[in-house]
Amino acid sequence: MAEDIEMIILNGIIKKILHLETLLTIGVTIVMGGVIYFSITNQREHIRERMTTYSQDIKSLAYAGIKHTMSLGDSPSVEKQLLDIGDELEDTEIVICDFNQRIVFATNKDRIGADVSTFTGNRATLVALRTLLETAVPPRISYFEEEKDGVNYLVTIHSIYNNEECHHCHGDSRKVLGGLLTRQSTDATYLAIATLRNHTIIASLIGIGLLITIIYFLLARLVTKPITELAAKAEELARGDLSVFAPVHSSDSIGILAGSFNSMVKSIKDKIEYANSLKEAIADPLVIVDTNLVVTFMNGSCARLTGYSKQETEGKLTCREVFKSDICLDNICDTDCPIKKCLVSGEPVEDIRIIISNKEGALIPVMASASALKDAQGNITGAVQIFRDISDVLEAERLRYIQSISEREEEQRKYLEFRAENLLAILKQASDGNLQVRAEYHDSNEVMDKIACHTNQMLGNLEKMYEKISSLSKGLEQEVAHRTVMLRERTLMLERAIRDLRELDRLKSAFLANMSHELRTPMNSIIGYTQLLLDRIDGEINEEQEKSLMKVENNAKHLLQLINDILDMSKIESGKIELDIQETDFTSMRDTISIFFQPVLDAKGLYLHFDFADDLPTVFIDKDKVKQIFVNLVGNAVKFTDHGGITIHAKPSTLGIAPGEASLFIEICVEDSGIGIKKDDMAKLFDKFTQINVSASRPYEGTGLGLSIARGLVVLHKGVIWVDSDFGKGSRFCFTLPAQKKVMEKSTESIIELAMAEKLAEYFDKPVDLFLKDPYYLGKRVKCWEYAHCGQTSCPAYGNSERRCWLICGVHCKGIEVAKYPEKTEHCKTCEIIENLVLGEFAAQKMNDLDLEGDAVDRGIKKTILVIDDNPEVIELIRKNIGEDYNVLGHYTGEGAVEKAREIKPAAITLDIMMPGKDGWEVLQELKKDPVVQDIPVIILSIVDEKKIGFSLGATEYMVKPIDKKILLHKLKNLEKLTSIKNILLVDNEPGTLHTLGRVLNEGGYKITKASNNTGAIQAIHESKPDLIVLNLMIKPDENGSNVIEYIKTDESARNIPLVLITDSDLSEEKVKELNGRIKATFNKAILAEDDLLETLKNTIKKM
């Protein structure tokens, strides 16, 4: 209040000082200048308005009596009117344009058809005309001045509106049809005004100059200097310096003014301190910002809430940088920002919920209110904002909301239970046979009402269906009887068709068998005698003869390979190939592959690299068949590669397993740097008798069966094969082999895993329970649903993440209907699944490192080998191949073969299968039934590969012709070792193990002695002199301290007896060193199952 009184006094003093000296003089000057200015301006403006009105009259004159302003019919009238106006008014020119600014009428005919810009070059005039035509809004300026050819003109614009009576010609889409422009000369009029203006201005300037000079002199002396000093102090105060002080030099009005100024400064200081105290005393956080959102004040509560000090924020940071709220992201304030709202509108903003972040980044929900700060003139100078932390309020609201939701859910649950019980009661009555019962429901959108409605509809439909079924039952019985007769007839037709198919299959097998014998027998002789000539057994040959014989041998082997490929493919398709699955260290295949391919690699200058993972598990494979896969794949790679080489990769596969599970397969890739394969050729790459048809492959020979055979052998191992290639850069053939024995085994139980059932249910879109039951196919029960790996590139499942297709166990699907679902069948022409395949034993040999122990035997004492074969050439070949080591006697027919064996008692017998009259199978059975010769080992040498039958009938070895001399010698030497083991001592403290092992070895023709402790074992060694000891090391020493191992080490007669150890755990390093040299094999019973232990023990004795 005191400040207001002081300001009133200050205003009064200023008025008294300047009233006489300044105000009167300035007022007079202003009045005089104003009068002069408005006099001249009004006169000129009056003339312009008159000329503008005159142009409006001209427009009216141009369209006098014309109804349609832009009508084609009135054009002559308009043209005549404008010509008349042009003749009467020499300094006036008129043009009329359409909405495209094209002149259609003019007082000057030369302008018709031209653009308006040719009439006036004034940019403002053209812009105003365009705005008028586009928007129908008259220009804000009613006239425009321009100069042309040294003459000044006044241009006016008038619109020609599209009235209702014009719509029939011009439509109603535009409000303006065109414009009328008039141009009038203003030089004569303005000349008089300019003369008067000049005289008036000169006189006025002289008078005003004299008056100002007098006033300035008086003000400078009396008022200006003190007031200037006081103004400087006021500017310092305005800049915020509250320490300013105005000195008082006199007691006149200026002195009084200075004293009042000092009092005002003091009052301002007091009010500022008071306001700061109030802001600090406010308990809620408060912040003040300027119009640039820079913080100018922050109270203590706000500093504690945000974690920023006043020194960090005031005058330095914006509110966005301090609060980092959710409505002020990326330095852009949202329209919901309270401060932004009040700065824009000037109105207070209350109770806005926002989330801010403190200096540490913690989020704080607050309720914000803001108000604008204004100066004395009402201008917004900033804003003040107050916060209130509402974390507790929000938590209380959340708890109340959760409680209300819980209560509503409980009510809904009880209601649904009540409705569900009523509905279940209705359904129970219906299931008991009462189809007339109905559920109550209301006409609402509730789910239970809809369920009740649909239930009633279903019961009504069931009632109707029951009535129809009852009426149609007799007709259906007759139809069923008729269909049964038709089905019986079709069944008979199918049975006849199946018999025909079986007969065709039998004829095919017989044909292949005959062709096998007729083709391979002469090829066997050709290759054998060629090798004899090359080995110089019948005499020396010259160099040319050697080259010719090598060509004969190579081509004969090539032809034999083609025959073998065709027969192998036939066996794969018919399911007659058997696998001899054994656990194998896959790294052992490396030497076999290297030795086999090294000559051809060296000939072409190619490298062969192996990239095997360190964590490669053992595999369960038939080594013979896997070698054949590599022969086909690596052979192709060598054939189609001229530069670089081949790399074989091997690693654990992730197919069909979850992360962290043990691998089911290993993945092998044969990668070459050859010519590659085009994408168009990949789909048919594994088809039989197919070669890629590109010019780059023309020089390469082959039947197109190698990859088909490789694929079939991979599939037999439950694997998958695929190819990737970049044409011109090389190819990458990959396949998988089983790393777990269960992959190759089939469950005999009628069960299925839940995971597999879920997969099938998803694939066939059927319930899971359906696949957990025993499945049926074509009316017959099958063992279980299972998956099989197909490997065909044309199969729909090829290349997916699991690389599998779903089939029914036991169904061969090559061209046969496969049950996709028990009630639906489809043709699968690409998948080849062959069941129950067990191949005979085969061991890959290093041909240059055969163990030919026994060479030291006196060559003068040769053992006799009886060769039973109907081909004399074969007997002669065998005699020449092994004649240096054995006496070879031949027998040319199956008749009398057993008697011949009884007569000469040979060390071993080789037996051909395909013989006229009595074949090899009959001879083998008779040999094994005769007690005199049943222990003589029999090696089958045949062109047919039926190892399973041969081993089941008692054959010791099985070899497929043509026979390799070194392999035959190696097997004969092994037989010598095998026949030297007759007596076996079994030592184990478990009666069950002794009984099982003894039974199996007895069936194998061995004499068995058993001991259950160390004392009995030592006694048996001393009495029976065994050829082999099978010992369990876990037998504890007897009370007298005797131990079998110590006895074997010290007794001269037992020192050289070989040991086969059976343990319950792994041997220590000390025990291994102690027994090194005596152990032939070690088996851990804790790891091996009983069947595996027996089979492995039998194989070990055979190979010993």
C-alpha cells in the first residue's frame, strides 16, 4: 500500500514539472503536424475513394441491361458497351477475365484472349485477382497503384459472381466466374495535391523547428539532466540491482522525486524477501520457470524431491532436464504439460497426474498444478508449479481396485457354478434318455444363457435325429447288408491283386538272382585271371601286355561295379539289405577313406582334409555300408573336381533334440571345390538312373545310381541326406548317422510318447487321445505310431527343422497307400521306409596293413582248404591265390561235399551258394548237422549277399565275389586262431552270469569250465589248461590270500593264456599297467546290457 502511495506522489510531481515546460509544447506540435498530415492525406484519400467509386459505376455501366454476365449469348452486348465506354473515357481502360485470368472482353480489342498479366504487371494486383477468383473473397485493398510508360494509374478489381440464374451454363461449383479490372490515370489529380503538400510541409517544418529548439533549451536546463540520472538508477533497479540509491541534491520537485525513488527501492526489497520466505515456507515442492522453461526458483521441498540443489538448477537447467517427466520426452513438452498449458493460455492448470524422475532415475508419481506469472501489463513472464507426491494415494487406489475385482470375480464364479450345475443336471437327464428336457435361460448376451440356448437347440436336434434314425433303421440294415456283399467282393479282388503283385515281386527277385549269377560269375573269372597274369604267377609279361591287362581289369571292375549298383538298388527297394549295427568310433573311418582314395587323389593332384569335431560321439552303424556311402559321395566329389580338393566335416547334429539333450545323430558333410550343381537339377539329383544334364558334366561317366544307393543306405540308418551347391564353385553333400542305439531299435510295446502324440495331433488336426491309443491301419492293429527319416528332396518334409515325415510303422510306402490317418489314406511316392534290416558283419580293413600272423608257421606243413564250387575257374583262382600258404582241394558239386569233408578233414571250407542240384544252403546245413565235420569253419564265397541266412545256418565268414586275395588270406589266418580256442574257463562269483555265459558259449561249440572263486579258478587252470580265461576281477581274494592274477603271473604254464576281463567298474591305471599285454578285451557289466555283453564276448572270441 505504501508503494502505491509513493507511486501516486511520483506521478503528481512529474505532471507538475512537465506540464508547463513540455506537455503543452509537444501537444501543440503534435496537433499541428496532425492537422497538416490528415489534411493532405484525407484530400488524397478522398480523391482515391472517388476514383474507386467511379470504377464501380463503370462496371455497372458495362453491364447495363445485360442479364447473364458471362453468357455467350450476351457477348456482343458486353463488347458494344465496353467500346462505347472506351470512346467516351480516353484515360480509362477496362478488361473482363474468366476464372483462368484470360481476358474475354476489353475496351482494347487487342487484349482479348491474352493473359491478365499483359494488362497489369503489378504483382499485388495479380495476387489479389487470383485470391478473388479462387476464394470469392474481395481484396482487402480496394485499389492498386502502378506506373506504366511513365504514367501513374489507379487499378481497381471487381468480381463477377456466379449467380443462381447462371448455374445452367456454368454449374454451381464456382462462386466467381471472372473479374473486371479498371485502370485510370492519376497524374493530373495528384499534381495539384503535390504542389499544395509541398508548400504546407515547408511552412510547418520551419515553425515546428523553432518551437522544438526553444523547448529543448528549457528542458535541458531545468529537467533533463536530473531526470536522466534518475533514469539510469531506475535501469539498474530493473536489471535486479536492489542496492541502487539516488542522491538528493535539492528540495525541489526533482529532490522529492529522488527521495520517493529510494523509498520505492526499499519497499521492493522488503516485498521480495517476504515473497521468498513464503515460497520456502510452502511444504509442497514448488518451482518457478521463465518463458523459456528455465528454472528461476526452487524451494527446499522440491530440491529434496528431485535430488538437485538450487545451485545446480536455478538459472541453469530447464524443467524438462530437472523432472524428466513422462509428458516431456525428447526435449519436447507434450500438450498435457501443466507449465506449457498455462504459458500458452495464461489460465491456471490444476490436478494433472504426471510421473517424474529424480536425479537417481527413480520414478515418482505426482499431482501437479501450475499458474502463469504476469507483469503489470498482463504479459506472461513465467509460471509457478506445485507438486504433491501421490505414491501412497495410487497404492491405496490399486488395493481398492484389486479388492473390487476379487469381489466381482467371486460373485461371477458362484453364479457360473450355479448355472453350470443346472446345465449339467439337464445334460445328465438327456444322457439317461430324456431328450425332451430343456434348460432355462434368459434372453441376454450372457455366455451361460447362450450355452443353455445352444444346448436346447442341440437337444431338439437330437430328438429329431432320433426320430429319423428310428424310422430309417430298417432301410439302413438292408443297405448295410448290400454294402457288406460289395465289400466282400472287393476284398476278394484286392486279395487277387496282392497275390499278383507278390508273384511279380518273386519273378523280379528270381530274374535279378539269375542275372546276378550269369553276369557276375564270368566277371569274377575275368578279374581273377587278369590279376593272376598281372601278378606274373603264370610267367613274365611285357610292358604293353601289362597295360592291356590293366585296361581289361579296370573295365571289368567298372562293369562289375555297375552290376553291383543295380543289384544294390534292387535290394534297397525290396527291403532285403540287412545291417550289422555296431558301436563304432567314427574317427576310425578316416584311415579307411584316406587309404581307399589316396591313389586317385594323387593322380588328379587333389587334397583330402578331415574336419572332425572334438566332441564327436560314437555311432551305431554298419561300417561296410557306411564305407559304401563314402565311396559314392567322395567318388563323385573326386570325379567332378579338377582343382582344389575335398574336405569331410563331422560334428554332433542338433536335429530332433532340445537344447542340452544328447545328440541323436552326427552330421557328416563331404564338401568339394568342383563344378557344382544347378538349382534346377537338385530336385532330381537322388533319383535313380539320373545324371545332371549340363554341358560341364557330359565327359563324366556313371549310371546315375550312386547317389540313390547312398540315400537308401542313409535311410536304412534312420538318417537323412541333403545337398547344398553353388554352381561353378562346388557342392556340399551332408547326411546323418545315428549316435544312439535307440535310434536303430524298435519298440515291441504298443506305446507312444506324449510328445510324439502331440506332434501327430497337431499335424493331422486330431485329438491327442486318438494317437495315445493302439492305432489301426486297413482294419489291422499296428504296433505304434512313429516317425521315419525320408531324405527325399521331393518330399514335402524335406528341409524342415526336424527333417522328418510321419508314417505308420511296418508299412513300406514305395508306391503303396500310406495311412495319413486311420480313416484316410494318401499316396506317398517319394518316401522309402524299410523295416527289420540287419546287415551281416563287415570289418573295414587296411589293405596294406593286414595282420598276417602265422606267416612264421613252417611253410612245409600246409593246412588243407576244401573249395566247393561248380565253377572250375573259381577253384583254380583260389588255388593260385592262396596256394603258397594252403593246400587247395576242389569239389565241383553239392553232391558228395559232406563225404569229401569227412574224408580229408580240412582246416576250413569255402562254399558257393548258387550251384545246380544241391545248392550251398543245403550243403551248409548238412555240414553243421554232421558231428564229424560240424566244427570245421565254413567261409561262404558267393555272388549273392545273404549274410543273415548264412550266419544263421552256421557259416563262420561270408564274402561276396569277386574275392580279394588279401582279405581271404586274412580271414583264413583268423580262423586258425579261432579254431585254436577250444576250452574256456569262466570265473565269476555270480551264478546267473556263469550260467548265461556258459550256455551261450556252449551253443557256439566251446568246452566250458566254471569257477566261482579264486581257489576253484586256480585249480581249474592247473587241471584243464584252458585256451582262454573269462575273469571277473571283482572276486575278492580267498582266506589263504590266493588270487587268480598273481597265479597267472607266476605260473609258467598259465602265463601265456589270453584274458578277457569282466568288471563292475572301470579299471584303475595301476591295474591296466599290471595286466598290460595279457588282456584281449575288457567289458564293464555296469554299462553293457546282458544281450550286448554276450554278443560282444562272442565277437571278441571270433576275432581273437
